[in-house]
Amino acid sequence: MLYQIYETQRSLMAPFSEFSSAAAKLYNHPLSPFAQSPMAQRVSAGFDLMHRLAKDYEKPQFNIRGVIVSGTEVAVQEQVPIQKAFCQLRRFKRFTDNAAALEEMKSQPTVLVVAPLSGHHATLLRDTVRVLLQDHKVLITDWTDARTVPVGAGPFHLNDYIAYIQEFIRYLGPEVNVISVCQPTVPVFAAVSLLASAGEPTPRTLTMMGGPIDARKSPTAVNNLAMNKSYEWFENNVIYKVPSNFVGAGRQVYPGFLQHTGFVAMNPDRHLSSHYDYFLDLIRGDGESADSHREFYDEYNAVLDMPAEYYLDTIKTVFQEFSLVNGTWEVNGALVQPADITGSALLTIEGELDDISGAGQTQAAHALCTGIPAERKFHYDAIGAGHYGIFAGRRWREKIYPEVRDFIRRFGAPSSAADFAPGLTLTEGLAEADAPVPPPAPMPRRAHNPGPRRQG
């Protein structure tokens, strides 16, 4: 019933949002007589803020049209090599007719970025993808809003998530390097462990960023909520059926609007201050700061519904039973055993100020990966970085990305043309193509020391 009430409210607010947008322009347009009236700038700013608070936020686009590779700008085109009911495997294919840039792209490793299915769209990792594209072939898991998936497509459990990841890894081949951000660190860990136990090739490298591998360590407010409420409480209080005005009508989900309310409730003062600053920026005519605010909240306010089965499985497995670290997690009858991973290198990354995944939660993967030699396991602490700061923004670009790039360069670079998956062989002369490459360069000593934490 709550979902229906929310949808009714959203429908009622839509005309008001449009009116506010039109009024803001009326009091701001240089040719409008209203723009010459006293207090016009303040009135326009007020209506603009009302519009943004009342509007409905659709899924943003990645909007990555080009990147710089070896000093040359190359075009980027999105493709979807695998389409699943609950996910698209999205590839950012680079094109160039510059011979030097083409040769550089031939040698670059393939990276699969596993985005969270935890409220926001995969476009939240836009900055992650854009920076990675400078030195890698990049694909990402673009999860589907559950309210757009017909009930006939069936349920989607945590085990299905793991199966998706395994399918994507098999498709890309043993040369792939996997980066998991936040929530997917756990199912990605399980997917790779099961591949190793079955004797299948595992990714060259595993990079795990800010994820709850062991949620018992340094529990945050998010962890405490998941641990202190019963499974039945979540089942009875946050799960609702999709209303009839969506394709997925009748599907049980954890609605995006509830998740968004939780996000805002974690730092209400910060959001209130941000909106007030936006109002002042409009009055002052500071277009750059106003655009920055819009860009952030266009992404932050765009949320998706999560399949109820997947959400409840995650609560139970990751935050209540701690099945991974306790060694009791079974997926379709097979025990998840991270110790079986021997052929991958491991890098874990944590943010000093992360209020989603506490200190030590991601690094706990090292103790579980007893089959990976110590000289192939690394940890990096991002000093001053919060949860979002480890994969987006200045610290990601200037501090964290160089660590990830050098790690993959050392352990994950392709060895020969024959090693690439058929799906990644591209047209010679127009885009990325497969070719032999020289041995990977040694990793800078300052970036990684085996064993102990690194800070930066």
C-alpha cells in the first residue's frame, strides 16, 4: 500500500514541479519582463529549487563519448554484448584511426567493473569507468530496475546474481580483471571462489573496493541496522509490490524511494546545507557550482527498485549469518571456499572515512584467500576518502586509480593475442584490437608493498 501512496503523491507533484520549472525560467530569462522586477533572482532560485525537490529523477546516461589514450582523443561507443532479464553487460568500445593510439589500445587489459545492485544505477560509477578507459578495455554490469522486469521473468536471488557474474567472466575469458565496488564484493568473491573450486579459470586480478566481506568489523550504521533487525522485520517492513502503472506490476521489491529516504536520513544536515548552497549559488549567478550540484543530485536522486529475493538473501547471508567468513555459504549445493582461489592477484581498497563499509571489512578478504601467495595480495587505505570517494572524484583520480592501474598492469596485462576472448576481437584499424604485448612493467615500490597497509 505504501508504494501506491508514494506513486499517487508523485503524480500529484508532477504538475507542481513543471510549474516551478516554468516559473523559474520566467523570472530568469533575460527577455522576460518579470526578470527585471525586484527580487527576481531570488524568486527564480526559489522556484528552481522547488522544481528539483519535487521532480522525478530518471536513470541518467553514462554519456561518455570520448577519452584520452596516450594523448589522443578516441571515440567511445556503448554496446551490450549480453542482455539478461535483470542486467545488461555494457561495454564501452573505443574507436580511433590514430595508429599510435590503436597500438596502445591493443595491449591494454580488459576490466569488468561489477557495479552495486543497492539502490543507485550503475551510472554512479561513471567517473570510475571514464578514468579506467584511459588504460583499459572496460565493461560494466548495468543492473535493471526491478519494477521494469515483468513478473513472468521469475525471481532474482543472490544465487542468480552470482550466476550472472560467472557467465560474464566466462564470456570475457581468463584475461579479464574484475573490479567490484561496495556491495558486489561479496557475490563476486563467491562467484570466483566457485569457479576456482570447479577448476575453471579465474580472473587475472581481483580488486575489491569498500565492500562488506566481513561486516562484523567496525560496524557502521548500515551494518547495525541489518544486524539488529530480524529477517522478518525486513520482510514485513520494506518489501512492497510494484504498482500497476509499471511493467513489473506485482513483483515484490525493496522500493528505490525507501532506499533514497535511508540515504538522506544518514546525513540530513549535509543535504539540507547542500540545497541551501545551491539556492545561494543561483542568486549569485554561480553557474559552475549550480551545475555541479545538479550533476550530483541528478545521479544521487535517481534510484531503482531491488528484487525482494535478492535484497533479503543479502541481508541474511552477508549481514546476519556472515556465511562467507564463517565458511557455511552454499550456492546451489556447492560450498563457497575462497581458499581455492590460487591464480588471481588480490587488491583491497578502503576509505578512511567510509561510513558504509567500516575499516577492515574489505581487507578481511586477505585472511580468506589463503591460496593466494602473500606477494600477490595488497591492501590500500585511501586517506581522507569516504565511501563515494574511493571510486569517484579527485581522490579516486589522483590517488586510488594509479594504485589500481599499476596493480592491473603488473598482474593483469594480456600475454598474447590468443588469450583474448572471441567476443573482444575487434576490427583492425578502427578500434581496439588484440595483439601481442610486452611483459608488464614492474610495479612501483611506493605504490604497493606486499602485506602491510598502504596509505595515501
